[in-house]
Amino acid sequence: MNEWFSAIGFGLGLIAFVLGLSSIIMGMMSSKSGAHGMQEKIEYGFFGVSGLVICLLMGYALA
């Protein structure tokens, strides 16, 4: 049963890593300017950092 928890934890960590990294990249590629553009970059950055933190926590949980 422990292998199932490890596999699910690895899957969640991998999904969080991919979503976090893609959110950071999308925030850098945003071409909007002004207040709305800055808001979009901050939102993408927040989701990106959150995804990477969740990935690190899942990696720590699996260790």
C-alpha cells in the first residue's frame, strides 16, 4: 500500500512542477502592458512559485 502513496505523491509533485514552471514561463511571455499586464504577470508568478513549492513539499514527503 505504501507504493501507492509514493506513486500518487510523485504524480502530484510532477504535475505541480510542470504547472509551476509553465506558469512562470507564461508570465514572462505576457505582452500586455499597463496595470492589467502587471496584474497578469504577478498572478502567473504567484501560481508558478506556488506550484514549485508544492513540488518541493511533495519531494520532501517522499524522501
